[in-house]
Amino acid sequence: MTDTPADRSRPQLTRSIGVVGGTLLTLSCLTPASSLFVIVPDSFGTLGTGTALTLTVAALLCVAVAFTYSELGTLIPSSGGEYAMVGTLMGRLAGWLVFILSLIVVMIVPPIIALGTADYLAPLVHLDPRYAAAAVMLLSTAMGLLDLRANAWITGVFLALEVVGAAIVAFLGFTHAQRSASVLVHPVMDTGGGHTSPVTAGLIVTGLATALFILQGFTTAVYLAEEMENPRRTVSRTVLWTLAIGFAVVIVPVVAITLGAPDLHTLAGGDIAAMVQEWSNSAMGTFISLCIALAIVNAAIVMVIQNSRVVFASARDAAWPDPVNRAFSRLGRRFGSPWVATLVVGVPGAALCFVNLDVLSEVTGVAVAGMYVFVALGALAARREAFRDRAAWRMPLWPVLPALLMAALMWVLWQQSVQSLVITGGIVLVAACYWACYLRPRQDTHWVISVPEEERAASPGGEDRAASPGGKEQAGALGEREQAALGEEDDRKERHGAGARAGRKAGHAPGSRAGQRAAGQGATGQRAGQEGGPDDGRDDGRDDGRDNALQPI
């Protein structure tokens, strides 16, 4: 893999995707079909016909999460995601702790998802779950090295197969309905021996934690902010569209399965593939199993892609010793992907497939909830005077929504095991020590959280600066030398333009000497612009590099 030129001290990702591409990638990370077939069956066992109602309540909570991420993701468009948003709004230490929490998720969730692959390939071939999961992680790593636009369409094809599988299940369930829709709002569950009992509000509240995890994933759109065209509009639309589509893909089949299950005991068992075979035939059950396997592979690919952007952003912000930062921030010349960061996420993920991940799964749940608490705090800080006038999507019902979200998340944390809380707290404590001993003494050069849109706003390019939020203020803060350099550059361009116009005017006939002399003056002006003083050369080179790096494709 060939690197980009080393003189790009602040490497930038290529803007190449819009709302459609971003939604396809983020939906693939949410993996509604894999959630439907892997996680929802457990909810049927504990919530019975109340599963759909619980998911609906969780979706309402997710709307508050989506509003929070939409506002902060458009206010701080960075591939650093949560840590860039929180760090910019609440300070570097808060951003560092959020990064550590997100790093736990980055490293553990993909192999957890991949470990389910072998179960759904069983109709065709029997594989060791660990080796199958490791193969999925390595495949996902290879795919993550490709161009993001290509990956958007590849994952889009996989996603289409997921949706087809979910649609088939929904059709079969509705056409074999065994009970009325009243069980959705007056839920009951099987208690054995042919008896049923109502699902209480307490059970629904308890089931919200799993329901939130089923719908989790729509927020990862913020990791792609630096590769989205016009991120201050695209990020919010991507987050909200992903939540809406993902919820629809999950809730419609859940309702169909609830109504179409032969009896409540079968529903509690949660064997969706068996129900599909009963409704149709074994071939259809095999097809659904393959759709689930593809959903898992698709999720692993997108998670590696998005998580590698977090590692890349941390290196660009100098979170590590300099040699590590240089390695993690390398971009491939051909595809423009952060290939070292991709390998750092994917290869250890393959190794983790051979580890018992039960405890790590609980730790991941604590890390996700803790990360959301910090994001909610960041949303409360986003309306301070320093950020109030920036162009961004703004959530309704502020500050009520982030405050309610924090209360719900604190309740979720209270329900977690002591072991998972202690392990996560220990990791955070070690990270705080690293901050105090290494990052804080080097705060002028390390962990300097950057937002590419702001860097472009601060560059001496007038149009980009004026177009960016806060551009006028940053333009006024430019030094006198840079302003003078801009004036000299404008004079050179004017002289060059005048010489070229004179050449065109005098050189009507081929070989006109006057035209040649005038054109020569224009060329001389152009060379003068290129051969200006050392300061001018550095300024021009920096501006062009930044503008080119941030142009949408």
C-alpha cells in the first residue's frame, strides 16, 4: 500500500459520499436484520407479545439520541465522532475519556457480532465459530482498505438482501396471523402449561436496555462526517433517516412474527427460522439463514470502516507518541483510506474472536451508556455563547431532551453488573493517568482536537473562510503577514491577468510580435507569482493543499 505524500502534516479524508451513501453505510452498521434475527428472539422469551411495544418506546428514546447526535455532528463534523464533539464542547480531558470509552466499543463489538456467523451458515456448512468469525474480521479488514464509495455500494447490496429477508418474514407472518392486533397494546406472555400472564410496565422498562441495543448503530453516521459532502447538512439527515429506516425494518417483521406465531410458547422460543419453515418450506428457511449470515458480514465490514476513522482521527489529533501518530494517520494513495488504522482495528479483532467475550460484552454495554451520557452533557453545552451562532442543525425541545436522555442512561448504568462497572472504571482510571502524565504536559502539541471544517475556515482562502461558520471572526484574526501576503498575491494575479489580456488583444494574427511580447509579460507575471518569497510560497502551498484535500468528489 503506497502512502500519500509525507508533507501533509494534517492528513484529510476525501469527501465522496452524500446522504444516500452515508445512510447505506450506517444502516449496514445498525444491521437491522441481524438484530431482528439474533437479538429480538431473546426479547420474545422475556416480553412475549410486548416486544413490539418495548421497541416502540425504545425508538422514542432513540429519537432524543438522534437529535443530540444530529446537532453535535453538524456542529463538530469530525471523524473522531463522540470524542471530537465532547472534547470541543467540554474540554480535552472529557474528550479523552469519551475516546477511551469509544475505543472499548471499537475493539470489542465487531468480533462479538462476527461470532454469530457460523450458526447461520450451518444449513450449508458446519464451521468452528471462532475460525469463521476470525475469517469474517479479516475479510472486513480487506474491504475496509478499499475506497469508501465502493464500500457504500457493496454494503448496499448486502443490505438489500437483509431487507429482502426481513420482508419475506413479515409477509409470511401477516399471511399466517393467529391472533388479533390487540395483543400488541395489551401484551401477554407464555408462562408454561398453556397459561399466560400480562406483561407489566416493569418488564417493559427492564427490556428497554436490550431494545436500545437492537436499534443502536444509527449514531455512527458522525464517524463519516469528514467523508460526507456538505456535512453540516448531510450528517443530521443521515442520522435521522437511518433511525427511521432501521426501526421500520425491525418493527414490521416483529409485529408480523408476534401475530403469526403458531402459539405463545413457539413465540417465546424465538426460533424464527423454524417458524419460516413452518409457514413455507425448508428452502425458504435456508435462504433466511443465509440472509442473516450476510447481515453479520455486512455489519463487520462497516464497523471496521467506521471504527478505523476514529483511530485515524485520534492520531491526527496527536493522542499517542509521535511514531504511533504518524503510522495511524497514514492514508493510502490509491483509495485514500486510513490503511494502518484499518489494520489496527481489524487484525486484533480477528484475534479477539478466540477469547471468551461474555464479560467483555457487559463492559461494552457500560461503555456505550457512559459515552451517551457524555454526549448528552455535550448537547447541554452546545448552546453556550461560543457555539450559539455556528451553523448547525438544532434539536427541538432543548434542553429537556438531553436532560431526559441523561436520566434514562443513568438508570441503564445502575442496572449493570458490579464487575462490568469495575472493569470499565479501571480502564477509564488508567486512561486518566495517561492523560495526566503524558498528554497534559504536552498539551501544546498533543491531543489537539481538530475539526477539518474549522481548519479550512481559518485558512487564508477568502471564499472558504467566508463560507464557513464563524469565518468572519477567524478572518479578522489572521496575522498582518498573512494579510499582506494575500494582498501581494492579488497584485501578482492582476498583473498576470493584465499581461494575458494584452497578449490576446495584440496577438490577433499568428506570429504577431506585439502579442508575443504581451504574452511574455503575462508569463513573467505568472512565474513571479510562483517564485515569490519564502513566506508567500509556504502560504500558497498550504492553502492549495487544504482546498484540494477538502474538495467533494
